[in-house]
Amino acid sequence: MSHQKLLVKNARGHGQGVVNVLVREGVIMSVSADEPTTSDDVEVVDVGGDLLCPGLIDGHLHLDKTLIGLPWMPHSAGPTRQDRIKNDKSIMPTLPLSVEVRASNLVRQAITKGTTHMRSHVDVTNEVGLDSLHAVMKVREKFADAMEIQIVAFPQDGVVSSPGTIDLLESAIGEGAEFIGGIDPAVIDRDPVGQLDALFAAAERTGAGIDIHLHEPGELGNFNIVLICERAKALGMAGRVTVSHGFALGAINDATFDQTAALMAEAGVSVMTFGPGSSPMLPLKKLAVAGVRVFAGSDAIRDTWWPFGNGDMVERAQFIAYRVGYRRDDDIESTLDLATYAAADIMGFENYGLEPGCRADFVTLPAETLAEAIVDPKPRSLVIKNGRVLARNGVLEDGLS
Amino acid sequence: MSHQKLLVKNARGHGQGVVNVLVREGVIMSVSADEPTTSDDVEVVDVGGDLLCPGLIDGHLHLDKTLIGLPWMPHSAGPTRQDRIKNDKSIMPTLPLSVEVRASNLVRQAITKGTTHMRSHVDVTNEVGLDSLHAVMKVREKFADAMEIQIVAFPQDGVVSSPGTIDLLESAIGEGAEFIGGIDPAVIDRDPVGQLDALFAAAERTGAGIDIHLHEPGELGNFNIVLICERAKALGMAGRVTVSHGFALGAINDATFDQTAALMAEAGVSVMTFGPGSSPMLPLKKLAVAGVRVFAGSDAIRDTWWPFGNGDMVERAQFIAYRVGYRRDDDIESTLDLATYAAADIMGFENYGLEPGCRADFVTLPAETLAEAIVDPKPRSLVIKNGRVLARNGVLEDGLS
């Protein structure tokens, strides 16, 4: 943690005029139109009117899977999710760079984009055991001051069809992962109740939260979302259960949607979106009206699953806004909320924001307005984490290896 | 036109090794692995292994509508297309920058992205008359060596409901526009046959091509596409009629699609897509199988209709690939074809390509492969038009005012 003093001058707050942000010992001391008097030991950075934004939050990625740092690898899987799982298994052990190296590469890249917090799913399966978890935990330790990382122990192969996995997931929680993951209980495990009961029982035993990949379409996906909500409610897990993707919510009829959304709100089950291109998009406004909380993440970032993605949560907000057809500034700006305040609130990051007393985690965006920053993303002029400058103009500072 | 000699060294051809491109008097003389012997008067540019790509083609934009160069203007229209037309009319006359200045700004920006050819729709209505056309024609003249611009005379207000417009469209063709435009004959004119008969009659009288905006949904949009094909066929206009958008093609059932696509192929009617976010995406592979030709364009670029867009056809290819869910290199690369070879072929740009004898219109993309260039677009290292360097590393050369 930095004990430096820092003054960021000439930033523009959202809906405010020009402000100066004074930081000490990693905490925002003041945000004010007046320039504070400072002593010689204060580093002063003038951002020339760029927009102040709290540190970006990537609510869903896979640090262990990225290929960043390797030469371009053409996508080689067949068309189904099962093909991609199989392909992933055959390629990953052959890579010349370790999980630790590749995950570190992605963390560094995310820092240059202004990301200060993330939730990474990490494969925990009978094949890799806890190896990938250990590697990602090392990365978390290494970047402790630069990136807050939540870890989801992710049973990529399912749990019913892969006996022993539940024990591994519980071990992962014991070692420091915070969430039990899951995936498509019908398509992957062919047993919705079997997978979900096992996951929730493990969560109950360990005190972990839950974050389940749910790509399943239409009525099938909706059925499993309802099963998840019923279990979250029964165990009083409000606020600690997430459905990642939840494509089904964009594909069911209005009456079914209303029922499911009401149940999600009641059970305190949130949903994460990456703004899918070819799967149904979440109806964001309808979810908000129903009281369902939504946050955003990258999902795959240049890995064996998917060649797209670069960890930029401002571009992610753009995709989401584009995908739902937003045109108005307030609508477009609401998509960045999914990667800032809403995400912090749902994911439980504390002391988050731009008020005095908050952790000094913020980024400055070169643009006239937040909407412009989203529709035309430019390199971030400044990225600050725990009061320390980590990147300038899209380039990492020295010493972040 | 440039009479310079230019040697672009160390480019990589698609699927080839490193090549050197020799240009003289605006024409590609040779593309070869060997370095040609050159005299002192040859400008040599080393692109360090970047990928060679023919000049990008933007098949659909609105030069007269862009707000580029103005301070950010929040989107202020109501939710319907009619609201946006009304809003556009109230704002455009109040802008402090002329059509000529704004259109020039967009042309310059497009050049930095590697665009060398474009088709601009220009409003021709009873309100603006031919004023916007004249302004865009001036811009075309001014940038004659830097950008090839086709012009569509666009009846934004319809023709049946706006008497006198057809005469204006014909005058626009007489003055140098190449295409008669149109828009949603049912929704805007409430008279599909009335609008389409008028447009095709004007095209027949003037010898112009046709390019019709068709946003109409589902079966209604499909009905109008069929009407367009019937008229294109009757008049023998194969290859000279385009449906822009054609969202309906992504929303009708398979049997109806197959019938319409077969008719489009038979009539030689092409379709333009910008990769819409919240409207149905064209089924690109099914269109290709049916023999329907597709090309890509930006559509609105930061205007009163839509705040997104920057004229970058590589990013556009990315949106399209993302939207159709492509993962494989060959699929992803096919989206850039919609803004290069396919577009040139459909739009009738001659001497296009990277063969000796072609116009020296090309761009170099910093990436290992074309697929990587599309999923992770970077500033273009070099943009060449008519043998002249117009931009380097995303920055316009001096003197392109």
C-alpha cells in the first residue's frame, strides 16, 4: 500500500465542474473545486479536464484461461460448448506459458484499462485439481496492492458427472477462493437438482458465495434460474448468489420473465452480463424495474474459447449499450455503472467510490462526457489504485511486473 | 493524383510472407518478396511486418448528418424513427458548422482509419432541397484524390408523402449523385408500391442505381424486400440495387427467408449491414449460401440519430463478427471482406485490390493475423490512396485540409 501523497488536478467529476483530488495513504482525503495547499512531498498530476471515474470492476473473467502473451492462436474448437471444453483441455497443458505468467499478463493489461477490482473464475476440476487456483492465488498475492481479485472455484466439467469435484471446490474455498462456481446444470451435468443441491450444500458448509455460469437457452435456462433462486432463498443467501450470463432472461416471454425476475429480486440473486453478440441480451431496463441487480464482466479474453476481448470495461460498457440499443446519455452512462458502483455494491467491495474516505481507486477518462467516453473509448490518462499511479495514457508504470 | 514513386517495405500479405509493394503514378507496379531496385526519387516506408489490406470501403454513411467537430451533443430524440426524423430537422439548421465542414471532418477521420472509398447518403427533401447534396459534392471534389465517394440522393421524408421529392431526386442524379435512395415505404410513406414504383421509375429515367434504407421489421420488411426484388428484376437492374439494413432478413422464418434470399440472388439485389446491436442481425452464412451479396457500412456516425460510430471499418468488421458469433479466423476474416473486396465488387469500384495494375489504395494493419487485426484493432500504421501516404499511425498527414 502506498503511503505517498498525491494530488490529481483538473479532473472533472460526473455532473460537476473541475475538481482536485487529494490522496493520502491510499485514501481520498478531499475532492474539491479549490486547490488544496500541499507540501513538497505531494506528487501532483494534472489531468487537464479528463473525467473522474471510480476504478473499473470486471465482474467475470477467467485469468487461468487467457492466451495473452502468446502468439496469435486461431480458434480451433468445434461449434458446441462441449467442443470448446474438450478443445480447451487438449490445448491448455501444451501452452509454453504457465497460468501464472498468462494471468499476470492479463492483470497488467486490465490495469492499463483502469480496472482495479475483478472476479476471476478459475478451473477446479479432477484434471487440474487446485493447480490453477494456486497459480491465480500467487498472482493475487503478487498484485495485492494493484488489483483486488475475488476468486470463484469453477467446476468446468460439472460436479454430478465428475465425482470428487465438490470436495475440490470445498478445498478451494478453504484455501482462499470466495465463491463456489457452477455451469449449466442441465446441459453439462444432465441433472439440474443434482448439481445445484451439491453446490449450495458446499456453499452452506463453507460459508462461500455462489456464482454459476448459466448459458442454457430459453425455458431450460429459466427453469434452472428458478431452481437457483429457490435455493438461495431457502438458505438465506440474498446478495451472495450470482447467475453469470443468464441468456435465458432475454429469451423468455414477458409473463415468465416477470415471474422469474420477481423471484430473483426476492431471493437477492444478481446477474452478470458481458453484452453477448449472438446470444440473447438481458433486458436491462426490465430487470431494473423488477429490482434485479446487474453487473458487467468481460468473460473470455483471448482464450481457447473466444478470440475477442481485451479486459477494457469501458469498451464492455459500449458493447452493452450498443447491444441494448441505448442512444440517450443517461442510458449509455448507466452501462458504465454496471462496471463501477453497481458492481462494487453487488460484489461487496467496500470503501468504493469518489467520496472522501473512499479507497483512492480511480481512473481518468479523456472525453467531454461519460457518454462520449463510452461510445468513443480512448486510452485512460491516469489509473490510480490505493493512491498509487499504476498507468498513464494506457501504459503501465515501471515496476509492475 | 500523385506522380510519386513509393516503396512500402516489409508488409505481410494475407497468407503470404513478407512483401514489398512498389507504387508508381498511383498504381501498384509490383508486390514481391524481393526488394526492387529503386532510384533516389522513391519514397521508402518500412511497415515492419504489418498486414497489407486493400483500402477500406464504407458502404453506407451520412456525411451530411455527422456532428463530428462539434462539442458533444446528448441524444435528444424520442424513441421512434419518426421522432428522430423530427428531431434531426429541428437541430440541423441550428448547427454552428456547415454540412461542408462537418462532412470534411468525417472524411478526414475516415482516412485516418484507412477508408479509401465510401457511399454517402445525402438528404434530398423539400426542406433542404439540393443544398446538402451541393455541400457533399464540394467535399467530394475537395477530397477527389483522397477518397472516392458515391452519393445516394436520400429522400429522408419519403416520396409519396412529400410531393415534389421525386423531381428533386432526379435533379440530384442530374447533378452527379449516382443512386436514388429510399426509406421504409410502409412506415414512412404508408404506401409500399407508391414509393417503390416512383423510385424505380426515376431510376429508369435517369439511369441511376438504387439504395433503399429498409428498417421495417419481420414480415412487413420482407414484403417490401420482395417488392424491391420484383422491380429490380423487371427493369433488369441486377447489381445496381441495394437494400440497406434489411433487418427483416434476420427475423423471418426459414422458409420465408429461403424464398426471399433466392429472389434477391436472382434479381441481383445486394444488402448492406452495419452490424446492428439491438435490431436483428443478417444471417450472413445463409445469405452467402443463397448467393445474396452483402457489404458493410457505418451508417450513422455521431449524429442526431445515434451517438456511436467513428468511421472505422475494421471496428465495424469486429462488431459484425461479434454480433454473428464468429470465433474461427476464417469466419472473422470474412467480415473484413464485406468492407474490402466484396464491397468493391458490389459497389463497382474498379482496379481495386493488391495486384499489380490495381490502384494503389491500401492500408497496413499492425497485427499478427487479419483475425487479430479485427478483434483487437490498432491505429493503422499507413494509409495510402492513389499512391500517396495520407495517414501514419492513425494521424493524418499535413496538407489534407
